[in-house]
Amino acid sequence: MVLPPWWIIHGVKPAGPDRDMGSWKAISFSPEQQEQFGINETGDVLDQPKFDAALVAFKSEQPAVASEPLFRILAHSGGGRGLEMQPSGELGLGSSTTMGKWKVYPGPDGWFRLSPAERSGGSLCLDLTNPGQQPTLAPQADVSGQYWNFEKVVGCKNLPGGAVARCIIGYKLHAMWTGPERVLTAGDALELKDDGEELGQVWEILDDKGELWMPGAPLSASAPETAEPELIACDFGAAEAVLIAEPAAEASLAP
């Protein structure tokens, strides 16, 4: 699949004069933009490190949309790696300090779309290649590869004082197209692999406060206050107390 030009992917508007190509006109970049991004008049990248750094700076300067929540999607126990739209416009894994944020849109009941927040002028969505069925970014379309289910994963979390909480630690993500047998996996690269016990198969969907999204939480700028989860002391045969923390109820996300 051929991606759109980098300036369309990242929302950079060419500021140079139109170039007369006879029966049509082409865009051009101003001298200032050429210096800023390390490109030539037509947008070809001449200095890759300068280009990458300029895109990071450009995206950090864009105003946030207060009415639309954004999320970081990190691999649980994945060394701080998470979903990232790379400067080339391709999907990959980035570090927690440089990765971008994602918009999460509700789809059919129990399904969601994921779209990189850096994208301007039309949405790109997490999708699967055809026929390879591997993760990619593609223009938004009503296709089953762009609808994802979040299956909660329950595990143990250490609390201050030495107690252990049993709670939702993340989610396994599978596409409507491929079903729950194959899940998004952060291995040596980002892949769709058979569901198993790999650490890179559990994902944390974190809001701006670094808190894990929980089933029933609305997709809104200010979520309503919720009651504290009920903590129940349980005996699992271990010497230390183990706590179970589960939400009182679940509901589908609403915009």
C-alpha cells in the first residue's frame, strides 16, 4: 500500500508558490520550510536526522484539542515501548518518551478504532495488511481490519506497604477480521501473532494522567467521578494479604 506524502500525513501545509506543470499545478515548500525540515522545494527529504527532529518539534507545537481525550498505548512489561506513527507515516514501536498519542473511537458494539493523534486532514487507522494480516496504518474505511476489541487481562499489582492487588493490568487487542485467536504483539517488531503468554501481548491504554482506561469509562474530556473500587481481603494460600479490585460494572465506551 502506498501512503500519502509525509506532509499530508503530518498536517504540514506547503507554504511555497504553486508550480505550473502545464495542465496542472504542483505544491512547493518555502525556503524557510526547506531549512526547517531539511527538504528541497518539492518535499524530498535531503537530511533525514534533521527531518525527523523537525517533525517531532512540529507535532509538539500543535495545540491540543481539549474536548477529545488522547491515549498512549504501551506494551505491558514491554520496556516502555508502545504504538507509534513514525516520521515516515508507517506504524511501529516507539519509546514512552517519544511515542505519540492515539484517539480511540467507538465502533460497533464492543469494537473500537485507533487513530494516531498526530494525523491531520483525514484519519489514518490501525488496520491489517491484505493479504498478510499484519499491523499497518491505512485511511479510515469501513473494513473489519480497522475494528479492534479490548479483552481485559487480570493480574497482580504491587501496592505500597507490600500488599498485592489483583486487578485489570491491561488488554489484549484483536481485530474483527482475524478474531481472538490472533492478537497485537510487541515483539522484535509489531506483529499479529497467535494468542499466548508472551509479555508483549498485553497493552496498557493510558490517559493523560497515566491512568489505565477501565471498561465503562467514557471517552470525554472530563470523566464523572466514580466510586472507589471495593477491596476484598482474600486468602490465596500465601502469607501476605491479597486484594481484589474490580470495577462495579462495565459498559461500552461512549464518545
